[in-house]
Amino acid sequence: MNIKSKILILLNLLYCYIPVCLFLLGWVKWWIAMPTTIILCYFFYQQTTSVTKDESVYMNRIMFVGGQ
């Protein structure tokens, strides 16, 4: 199973950014949370557009499902 590295990078960034944004929007005062979330979205956009690798990563289906 070949997975493009650009998709892996996008999923990794989402995995890191989503909990931070949820914390900010749920637990921090709105006047701090909104600008911080907007800045994080801007950084996320910059990081995803700067990826130009068209490489692929090969993974066995057993490794993908089992996680070992």
C-alpha cells in the first residue's frame, strides 16, 4: 500500500493542531482563543502549502491495521 507523503504530513499536522484548537476554543477566554486559533490556522496553511514532496511511503496492510 503506497501512501503519499504529503497526505501523511497533512494528517500528522491535523492530529497535532485539532486538540490545541479545541482546547483554546473550549477552555480559554474567547478574546484570547480567537486570535490564537486564527494564528494557528495561518501556520497550518503555511505548512501544508510549503510541502512539495511527491514521494510515496510503502506500508504493508498488516502494519497499517495492526500498528506494529
